[in-house]
Amino acid sequence: MTRRMNLDSRIVSGLAGAFVVLDGPEGCGKTTQARRLAERLASAGVACALVRDPGSTRIGEQIRRILLEPEHREMAMRCEMLLYMAARAQMTSELIRPALQAGKLVICDRFISSTLAYQLGGEGLTAAEIRAVGDVATGGRWPDLTIILDMPVEASLARLQRSRDRIEQRGDEYHRRVRQNYLDQAAADPAGYRVIAADRTVDDVHASIWAEVMALGARRS
């Protein structure tokens, strides 16, 4: 059940127009946590918009299907990166920027941090190249806070109780590199990232995320 509470008006004000991303490896629980965070914030009087990357727009959902369909095994990594960025550009223009301008807190399930984890190094792709394309795709609107839900690869992949998509079907060594790429991002930008252990109960992970979002609101107030 969503807990109802009154937040300090300064925190509510600080969260208005903020952009928060929940990200992490496959099976880390970010989608569940993003939904739970949005529900609790809404019950506390914070206007929210919840989106998923890629997707949430008509165009973005079509791109998502192309990206994740297992039959597209021949897709080049640079093509993959650009398709993710195309979906992101549409979502930023159609949903994220208007929501932020309306004073809503935007919660995004994945964002450019995913590309910096999953596509980095493929066909020689560098972080600088990915960030440059990301700047174009988003018009330079980067998240105010990126929360990485971290857990060991074997445990996270074991949570996938369904048919795996094209990305999930890649080998364990690939997913270990993805996890390390997330941790490297957080280490390089401690002001913009937080790492939360995701191999705990849903309630414990939510409590840690909630504390970080409340701290963001306090910093911005």
C-alpha cells in the first residue's frame, strides 16, 4: 500500500521540474521501483511524470520493438546506439521537456546512462561520442540525479522469469562489463549519481531511493 504523508513544502518546491533517472542492469528492479516512487510522490502531493526509455511515445515504442526483437541479431552497435538516441529524442521533445516546464518531477526508467553502459566500447564507441549524440538528442537536458540499482550479474539475470529480449540474450561477460560501466559512471560523477544495492528487499531498496530523492529536493529548494 502506498504510504500517505505530507512533505515539507520546501522539498515539494525543490522537486518541481527535477529530472530523476532509475537505471541499472537487467533484473535489478528499476521498473518496479520507478513505479513505486512515482506513486508515493504523487500521494504526497508531488506532480510526477513517469516514462520509460526507450518508449512512452508512439514512435519510441516502435523503435523499442526494433531494438529488442531477438531476430535483429545483425544490428550494428552504432545503429543500436543511434536508435536508442532517436527514441530518447522523441521522448524528450514530446514528454520530458513539457513535463519539466510544467513543474513536474520526471522519473525515467533508463536514460543515457544505459547507453553509456550497454553500448560503450561496441565498435569502438567512446563515452565522448555517446555523450555528444546524447546532447543532440536531448537538447542538453541531462538528469539532475541518476540512481543506479546495482547487484551481481548472476543474481540479476536469474530474476528474468520470461523470454529474454535481444539485449538480455547476450552473454554473462557482456553483462559484467555493463555493470562495471554503470559503476564507473557513478565513480566519475559522484554529484550526479548514486549507487544503491538492489539485492535487498523491495521495501529496503525503495527506502534508499526515497532518501536520495528527498535529499535532491532539499538541495534544490
